[in-house]
Amino acid sequence: MTLNDSILINNVESFSSLLRFNSPIYIKEYGAGGTSSVSFRGTNASNTAVVWNGININSINSGQSEFNSINVSLFESIDIRSGGGSIEFGSGAVGGTIHLNNQLTFGNHFENQVNSSVGSYNTFHNLYKLSYGNDKVSLRIGAAYNQSDNDYKWLGYNLKNENGNYKNTNLSLGFAYKIGKFSKVSFYSSNYNGSRNFSGELPNPLSAKEKYKDLSFRNLIDFNYYKNQFNQILSLAYLTQEYQYFNDKNTSNYNFGKSERLISKYTVNYKISGKSNIQSFSEYESTIGYTDEMDKQNRKQFSQSFIYSQQFKNKIDFNAKVRKDFNSDYTVPLVVAFGADLKPIKNILVRLNGSTNYKVPSYNDLYWPTLGNEDLIPESSEQGEMGIAFKNKQLKLDVGGFYINSKDKIVWTPNGDPNRPGVWVPINIDHVINKGLELKMEFKINVIEHKFRFNANYSYTISENQKTNEMVPFVPKHLFNGNLGYSYKKTSLFYQHLFNGKIFTTTDNSNDYSVPYFIIGNIGGSYNLIKNTKNQLDLGLKINNLFNEVYQVLPGRPMPNRTLNFNINYKF
């Protein structure tokens, strides 16, 4: 599934909002603008790999990515892939992967884009992007700024979202240069600087005083040589992440953490024939992580993987994959994967996939003072998937089932240490099984100048701890979202709909601490004032939570009431 520029521009509020209404992924968010994480197929947040231009950027300290600290506006496209991806992307790519792509294209072009929006509760979003290219050079520059008071009213209470304000700045750079006829060098850089307060919760939001600052700096350089059957890429990356946590925003005292990652990767792609291909990935990584309460740790890892692809008479595409990691802290199991796409008749595709995947413990899991557990071992999983897809010019329909068998799953629980009841510590759970069904649909039709489109995602997920036979917390059985769009000449309209099923928030599945299902909808539209070969100007309006529904994603944290957002998008 690919979310392109037209979808991104309708969901500038946050990465969480974009995924909530446009993907089959459950979003766990501590109030609008707060800490946010995602869950594929009932797995937890650390089982999702976020991949920036081919590099897994999950934090070594927490083992996951924080989605409200990622600005979606500066990417040309975002790819969402369900299923295991440990062979290509390493630890944590168990439930699925999310790919953040900056695209560098050659050819004569010079384009600018300015997008500015203002919304309820002093919410502002400003974006500038430049794209330039010729036969030798490609350049992309982007800058984005977001801020909000975020003090929306809590429906059903005489209260509002206290201490929820945020602001952040994101700068990005992409540059590519053709060295010769068969080679080029590419450079990507991204800098994010954010500050936000953590909003209060029921019953006393006025007590909220927490503040959080985070800074990330990512750099990647690729040397690409391609000739005849060979394509070789040498990649070097340097990534840093750091945070400051203020228990009381009115003081200068804070806790901090930082990580540094140095990655070198060598990729070789050899085209054996028109029907077969083999790839080799060799990667070395050195990672340093520490906090003010945790000593500096240095983990080193080398991995080698191979992928073989074969096509048979344009009817079967088969691939086999294998990866072995050598980790300074752990013995990581060999992982393998097999997949096949079958095309028995026109417009029909049957897919079969099976894989083993893994996740190593994060630094927080192991070394957090008084709570970390150095006896943890890596998670491992086996999973299978079968699906059938239909595609023609108007309709895309995909139905599939999945099964994930996870062992030694790492979870934080208040009952993990019998000597310290009630204290949250990480442990390995023996056995968790995730299974379910997914449906994806996209339909579009043009009637003269009237254009209609509809897409939808539905997932049914069961995630059970095999020891207790209880549902794993924060997994809705039912999740549905749909988008309906209509355009005529210069006018475009859209409606977004979400059904989020009931979730349990405790391991014993207590109804007293569950979150009921909720249904919300957004509506919006845009009008094209100017459109010619050199200029395009659009004015847009969006109403979030159209029906002013009372809902919570997590207990005690009401989400926003009806809000408005007005935006201007100018390309020249």
C-alpha cells in the first residue's frame, strides 16, 4: 500500500492521523499530539520497523519509533507493508514495515511547493519544498514547522486538554549526482527538533506538568554503480537521537537519553537472466545508547542475507530469502522466508508467504535502572500468509489471512518479578499467537468529468497469550477505515470514516479498564483557483470529528471534539 502526495496533503495534522484513516494499522496515542505508536496484525509497537530511505530507524533505547515525532509532509510517498521483513530490515520487522521515501529524479524540472494551514486551537502547519533536476543533478530541499495550543474541550466534561501544546521543526535535504554513465552518488539528510508537553488525564488534567524535547539527525550517502547485469550500492549512514524529559516543565531539571548509530551496507544485485535474479546484502552496525540513569552500551552487529527470485512463464514469481546475524550481545537465529505470486487467470493474483523473524531486546528492556532484565532473550516468530487479489482498471480487491506464532515475546508487566509484585518489568512470554483476516479495496470510476473513488481497509485480529488464553492488550478485534472522494473540474470533496473496535488495556481483559469502540468521520474539500503549466493554487477546508463524537483511544484521555482546518497549497 502506497500513500502518495494527494493523500498526504489531506492529512497534515499528524502521522498518527494519516495512518489511522488510511491503513489497516491500530494507532495507540496518549491524547492528540501525545506519544504515539502503531500495531500491525496484533503485534506491539517494537514489532514494527520504520524504514527511512532503506535504513531501519527504530530507537535502540526504546526499540520502536514515536510517530508524532515524524513529519509526513516532507516525504514524496509512504509505503505500508504488512508481514515479516526481518531479512531485509533486521530486528523488529515482525508485524510490518513503514517506509518513508524521498525520491530523487533526474531530467529538467524546477518546482516549488508552499503549503500553509491554520486550524482550531491555534494549530498551524507550514511547509516549503523545492525540487530541481537536470541530466546530471537532482536536488530536493524541504522545511516544515508545526505548532498548536492543543487545548481542545473534553466533550462530556467541564474540562479541556491541559498542558497539550507542541511545536516542531523539520528540515530535509536530498541530493544526487551522476558521476558517469554507470554510476551516481546520493545524499539524504533529515533534522527534527520538537518540543511538547504531555497532556493531563482524567480525573485531574490540571496536575499535568510534564514536558518532552526530542532531536533526531539522520544522514545517509549511497554510492551506486550499475552496468549490464550488475547493480552495486555502498551505503553509509550516521543517525543520532536524543531526548530531554522534564517531570516539571517549570524547572530546569530533566532526564536525558541519546543514541548514535553508524551503519555500513553493501548491496549487490545480479540479474542472472530475464527470469531470475539474486541479491546480496552485507551490513555492519555499531550502536551506542545511554541515558542519565543508564551506562553507555555499545552493540555491534554484522548481518549477511541473500534473496533469490525466479519467474516461470509469467505465471509464477517465486522468491527465497535467508539471513544470518552475528550480534555482540546475543545469538540470533537464522531467519528464512519463501514467497510466491501465482497468476492463474487474467486479473487474478494468489500470494503465498512464509517467514521466520526476530527482535532483540532494546537497551531499555535490558538496562533500565532497577527495572531492566538482563536475562531477556530475543523474540522469535514464524508466520504465514495467504491471499487473493483482483485488479482491473476500476477495481482493486485484496483478501488475505495471516498467522503469527511468536515465542519469548518481550512485554512489560506488573507481575513479571514475583519478588516485586506491582512493579512493571520486562519478561519473555512463552507463547503468543496472532491470527486474522485483512481486506483492502480500491474503486474508481469516471463519468464524463465527474471522478469518483473509494478505498477501504478492514482487519479482524485475534492476539492471544497461549498461557492465559486472554487477548493481548491494545489489540482491537475489528478495525475499519474508508475514504470516499469526488472531484468535478476544479472542485474536490472527500470523506474519511473510522470504526475502531473495543480494546482491553489489561492482561486479565478486565471490562472495567477497557476502551469501548468508537466511530468518527472527517470531511473536507478543495477548490483549484489556478492551474496552468507553471502554477497551481488550491484552497482547502477540512472538518475533523464531523459528528462531534465523544471517544478515547486510551483510558482517561479524551480525544478532540469537532475541529476545523483551512489550508492553502501553491505549486509553482
